[in-house]
Amino acid sequence: MAYTKRLDGRKLDELRKVEAKVGVIKTAAGSAMFRMGNTIAYAAVRGPREVFPRSMAKPDTAVLRCYYDMMAFSGAGERVRPGPSRRSKEISMVTAKALEPVLDLTEFPKSGIDVFIELIQTDAGTRCAGICAAALALADAGFSMKDMVCAVAMGVIDGTVVADLDKAEEDYDKGPVADLAMAMLPRSGEVTLMQMDGEASQEHIIEAVELMKKSIKKIYEVQKKALLEKYGGVKDE
Amino acid sequence: MSKLLIEDKEVVIPGQILAEGMDYLPSNGAIREGDNIISTSMGVVSLSGRLIKIIPLTKRYVPQIGDVVVGFVKDLTYSSWFIDIGYSNDAVLSMKDATSDFIERGADLTQYFSHGDYMVAKIANVTKTKAVDITMREPGLKKLYGGKIIEVNPARVPRIIGKQGSMIKIIKDSTGCMITVGQNGIIWLKGPDLKNELIATEAIMRINECSYTQGLTEQTEAFLKERTGGKQHGVHQEA
Amino acid sequence: MGALKMNKIMKDYILGLLSKGERMDGRKLDEFRKPIKIEYGISTKSSEGSAIVHIGETMVIAGVKMAIGKPYEDTPDEGSLTVNVELSPMASESFEPGPPNDYSIELARVTDRVVRESGMIDVNKLCIKEGEKIWMVNVDIYPMNDAGNLFDACALAALAAIKDAKMPKIENDKVNYHEKTSKGLPLKKTPISVTVIKIGKHLLVDPLVEEFNALDARLTIGIDEANNPCAIQKGGDAPLSASDIDKMITLAKEKVKELRKVL
């Protein structure tokens, strides 16, 4: 195992600093900010409302649509041209798929629920931060969810499984790097998003999935704390 | 062995495990998943015997038969109006349910309600596919004139109204405002002057935003007393 | 819900209050919401300058990115400044995904007028090598929550981000985005915009969404630190008299003084 000490000194299973806040976009049905190290994502939920085009509507449930976007000044290098790209459209789609399994939207047939995700600063793990923010925003909006959704980019760097890759590790050039972005349901450990760039052995992949079960505990605690910060003080009578 | 993992009145998040074992039963806002009862809601635990219910602290409006709602006319055809009630489907108000007056076939429906008019109506029917019919033909249901509209989280409506209307009565009495609270989270408010309207609005929004940690009634009363100087307003028309 | 779109009740309500000199949130007609907050350097690890502006619950973020490019042939010693506003549907129920509508195009153009055409940045000082290399500065502005008055919030966010910006280092003729110098952007003036709206015969500043939707006419006025108007845009269907315009500019000049203090 050639990669034993992480570039920023973190332990192998240690996440970067995680922060979250709920209810940050006041005119939205639900919203949240989720921060993982230097990656900062905002999510806002609008709906249930009409679906366009109408042909996309489903007769017995609402359709969940996500719109992932990186702000033009959010990338560490050159400016990112605003507007949807193939990459952002793909991330939007897998984000929706990562969230759908926990949602019960059958009370809002033929309508659409839109989640808008904006990254204001990026340092790897952007789709994961977006998913964590989106899950919080959906809970804030009051949709029926049978679990939260936690996402983080696991990595296999030169044979070592690590949690929460940052950009420096993504760009590590002294050995092979596999970037494994995953979303997981904290209670069951089930995986709802899995995308890997780079190569890793089957053993390492499974090791990463198992390690993630432990790593997301921190994310879940931060998400829970953010929701309770907004709602938890209530003792109506 | 069955085990309760939470207490009555505890605030829980979606996905949180409420109880283990088969002794407990899930009610609204909770489901059974294998051995566990879990919350599907962001809300407050309500225990009664073996039944675990979650009272939501936030939700999107879903119409139930009998709900009194505040909505506005979005569109109309020759025989009915489409009313926006803040739900994914518009509610339909048909000619026969609009008023106790007889409306002739072919009459100009805009004489009764036209685009943008607000009204208090009641949900008469919700089909399995969530088509919604409303009626205006009951006492207290009517078109709204003047006043302003505010939006709150539908989950907070029961608290804003209070037990048998007690909370909203306190707000009405101390500000002299006419207030109609729709189950759909849309509120119509009309007061004797702007100052009282703003006080009533703020009292409502404080309940909406879950700002209170203890004694909602006492805190609301204290707030109102402080802002209005303790004056009570006489009997006002029921809106 | 469409409660804000279909605002017949709200328009009547607003007019009723205005006739008594009142506004629906208790403000005076010439009063801005409080608090007005600016957070600088919010995206400092990726942008060359950034800021979030809060006016009441309206929230707008702006970020500055710089790059090296070739100047135009007819202006070989001038750098470039591009100002862009992206209306994410995150910010408002009435923004839809897809191509920009009239409102978003106008918002982008008015902000561009106040920030760029006013001559805020001294583009001659952005020249690195005449005829060959210049700095290209991009300011991207994203409203995040529309609770009214995006016109003024966007321009203020752009100005704040530009003030926050530090030029990146140049190494081997390329930009080193990981290291910033301590040098800021060359500012010639610092225009702040105030949008005055007319409802009936009343003039108001810092309109809420409901007030904005009820307006008959509006005038966005950029005022620089020498108290000179340096950008103007009229909107709304109703015409404005010379006396209206005069009053609106006077009102804007007064308000800009307050906003300058927040910067």
C-alpha cells in the first residue's frame, strides 16, 4: 500500500469538515446548504407544481427532477461557462435517482417536484454535497421520506481505500486513483448512487462500500443536527 | 423484545427509528419496516398506547374532504372555475356548487367569480386520482374582498388555529383583525389598520416558524400584549 | 403557490396602503429593508473575488474570475470586463429552467449597464502587454432568493465581489489560480444602483415582489461616488414625466449614501 499518509493529513476514514444549514432560501418550499471541506452546495425545492413538458407527468405520483449546476466562479481554475452541460445534465439525473428510493410522492400525482442544486465553491465531491443538500431540502419541505440520503466520494488511491476525496487527491499522480462517488441510505446501508472513475479491484470497491457505512455517520449526524436546529426547539404545549 | 427509542413529544427526522419489535403500531407519519417502526416525517412524536404517530412540523398541502381552504380563480370554463388551492392539481368549482343562487346555463360566470378572485371554499370531494372538487354552498364560505394574503406552512395551521380556534381568537381579539386560516396554509387577513395587521401577521409567522420552545399560547399572548399595549378589540365580523 | 403571481388582492391592498403613505411591511416609501448585509470572500478558494448580498430576505451571490486573453484589434491596450446574471430557478417560483425570459434578460442588461458601461473598472489598467495580452474579468451574478429588488441587489453584489477581488499571480505567462497577489482590481468608480418604482402617483424604493408586480413604472439609477448618475434604465408600461424622473433621481442619490455605508 503505497499511499498511507493522506495529502492533507487526514486519517484514511476521516471526512473533511462537514457543515449544514436548513431553510437558507426563504421563498423555497425547502432548502439547505451543505458543506464538505471547501465544497459548498445549496439546494432549494420548488413544487409540487406543473410538469413541463406535460408528457413527463406520471398519473399516480409526482416526478422528481434535479437541476445540478456549478456557478461560473466555483471551479478552482478557469471560469466555468454557465449553463447546462452534458456533465451537469448527467449529474442531475443520477442525483434524482439517488433520492427517489426514499421518497413517497404518491400524494401529488401528475405534478413535478424540482430540486435546484448550485455549487458556489468546489473542491471535489460536488455531486455528493449536492445530494446531501437536496435530501435536507426535501425533508425541510416536508415530503415523506423513509430515510435520509448521505453521499460522499470514496476513493482508492494506490491500493488504499479512503473516504472523501478532495481535489488534490483526485489529481494524485504518483499512483492509480479511483474516484467512487456514492450515495447511501444511513439506516440500511443501501447504495442509491454509484459512479466510479479510474480503476480499482473488486475487493477494494467492496471495501470502500463497507467503509462508507461508517463514514456517512458523520454526515447523518450533521444533517440531523441541521434539521433539529430549525425544528427541534419546538415544544408547542 | 420491543423497545421504544423515542419519547412522546420528541422531535424526529425522516428515517429515524422510533421503536424496535412488534409491539408498536405505526400511524400517520410512521411506517413499519421489518422489525422497526420508522418515521417518514419531520415532526413531533405523539404516543397513544401502542400507536406511534408523527405530527409533521413541515408539509406540503394534500386536500382532505371537509378542509376549509383559501384559494383563487386561475381559470374558468362555461360551467366551472379552476381554483388554485396550492396543491399540485387545481380544485374544480362547478356552477351548481358556487352559490345558492340559481345560475342559468350559458350565464357569464365571471359575474360570480373572475380571474384572480380569492375565496374561502370547502373541499367537497377528493377522488382516488386526486381530482379535487370544492363547494361554496355552506355558511361561512364566500368570496373575499380586500385584505391581504399570507402563506404559512400547512403543517403549522392546527397550531395557528389552536384548539377549537382558541389561538386564532386570541390574535383576532387583540388586533381586531378578521382572519381566515385555510387548511392549505393560505391565510386571508384584514384589520382595522396597518399596525394591527402587521402585529397579527407577525404573531402568525412566529407560530409558523416554530420560534417557541415552550408554551405557545403564553408566548403568543405575551407578544401580542407587548405590541398592542393590551387593548382588546370588540366583537368583529367572522370572516 | 401562485399567490404572488395572481395578485389582484395584493395590488388593491398595496394601493390602499399607499394612499395612506403606508407599505405592506410597515416601511416608509423611501425606506430600504434592514438589515442589508454583505459577506465578502464567500467563495474565496475558487473565485478571485466573491460576495453575498442580503437585502432583507433577498439574497444574491456574485463571483469574479479572471483570465489572460488577447485584446480586440481596435483597443489593443484595453482589458475586458463582462458582467453576467444567471437566473437560477432556485431563487424564485416564477423562474423556469430553460432559455432566459424578458425579465432575466433585462436584469442582466441593467446590471451590465450599472457595473460595466458606467466605467467601474479602468480597463486600461488591465493591459499586460499592449496588443498581445490583457486581463479578461468576468463577473457572474446569481440571485439565490428573490424577495424583491433583484436589480439593486445584483449590482451591489457585483460591486462587492469586484471590491473583494485580488489579481492572481502570473507565472510563465499563465495564470496561477492557486496564488493571489495583494493587488485589487483597478476601480475608476463605484456605482451603486437604486431602483425607484412608481405605483399610481407614489414613488417607492426597495420594492418587495408584490410591490414590484404592481408597479406602473420603474427607474433604475446608478450613482457613482461623486454623486453623479452614471447609468439609467426605465422599465414598466407607464410613462414617466420629467418631474417624476427628477424626483426619482433625487431619491436615488439620497439612498445611495446609505448603501455606500454598508459596503
